[in-house]
Amino acid sequence: MKAHVVLAHPEPLSFNGHLASLARRTFEERGWSVTVSDLYAMGFDPSERAAFYRNLQNSERFDTQSEQRHAAMNGTIPAEVQAEIGRLDQADLVILQYPMWWHMPPAILKGWFDRVFVYGEVYKSDVRFDKGRFQGKKAMLSLTVATSAETYAFNGRSGDIDLMLWPVNFTLAYVGFGVLQPFVAYGVESGLRYSSSGEIEERLQQIQANYVDRLQTIEEEATIPFNCLDEWGADGRIKASAPAHSPFIRHREHLEID
């Protein structure tokens, strides 16, 4: 088995960096081969733009999808992007390791999606969802948040974590990955602290133990359900006969809020 970890944190000694190293060590002890893309250490540029492309299809106006497709057709995808796609192709499991910043992943990880999920190479109209390039592979979000699980409950002040993570999970499902339930490390306090040092240390130790325990059998886990390509109608809407798995894609127009 092969795992690929994408780390999006600027500090190698951070708890996110530690979890990425812990995943690598745990998998290697199980006999897996592991690769890691430390985006900050690599100097990965997340800002997609014309300068990355040679032999532009249109030198007057940069259209991202058109130039990505042109590069895919002509074998001129930027080398650092092609390398990342290759690592995803080789992996049975991909883990995205990052901190939650302002309710979203760090910008460098969003830019990684923008640049690596190349139109014409990673996806196109008939190569998406269950027919996507990475079908048969699994992916998981592993992230840290500063406050408790209660604050990220359906009625918590930080927002429902399942809804907040849905766009990233949906992006992974869009290109064919089977998406696992995320591993969320709660209470990873940094500059702003709510707990004593002893409480934080005990909490981090428990998080590490839980993570290692989960990685022991992660390949056996079931994936989160997402709609298949055939469950969309010609109008782009979910078919009446298809199941709805999320409030983001539903059969009823309005959501009831008690």
C-alpha cells in the first residue's frame, strides 16, 4: 500500500507537522511506502497564473481552464504540478494535513487544488465523481482546530464542522476519490490558549494515540457517500430518484431552521 501526505503548515515543528510525521512513521511501520509533499518547505506557489505556462494558447488573455487543457493536451503541464499528480496517481490513500484558519484551509492548500487538479488532465466533463481519475483511491482530511468538539457541533459557536469541511471533501470526491470521515484534532491551542499547559499536553497525547490507532486499519474504513455522475439530470440537478447525502445538495429548496 502507498500513502501520500500533503502538509500545509508553515512550521515544521508544529503539531500539524508532527501529525504528518506520525502518519508517515505509522504507515512505514505497517509496511506501507509513504511520500510527503510539505508545501511550504517545497516553496509551492499557490497562485495560478499565465507565467507557469509555456506556449500559451492565447497570449492576450489568460483563461485558466483553457490553458490547463491546452497544457494537458500538449504535455506542458508545469513540472511541479505534474509531479504532484504523479504522487496522487501512485497513492492508495491521500491525507491532507492542515490547520483550520478562518474556517477554511490555508491559502496554500486551496492553491494546491487550483493548480494540481488540472482541467483536461485530472478532470473533464465525463471524468468526474465515480468516473473520476482517482477512482479506487481514498482520501482523508486531517486537521487541527483550536477549540473543543462542542464548539464545532451542529449548534456550536464555531459552526457545524461537517458542513464546513464539505466543500473540501466534495472537491476530492469530484475527482474520483473515495472520501473518508475526517480526522479532526480538537483543542490544539496555539497563541491564544484556553487551557493549562498540562491540560494541553494531555490532550495532544490523546490525539496522537487516537490518530495512530485509526491509521492501523484505515484502509478498511467505509467512505462518505456522494452522488454518482449518473445521478444528475441533463439540467445539472439531482434526479428525483437519487439519494441526497448533504444539505448542500438536496431535494427541497428550503432548509428548516428550528
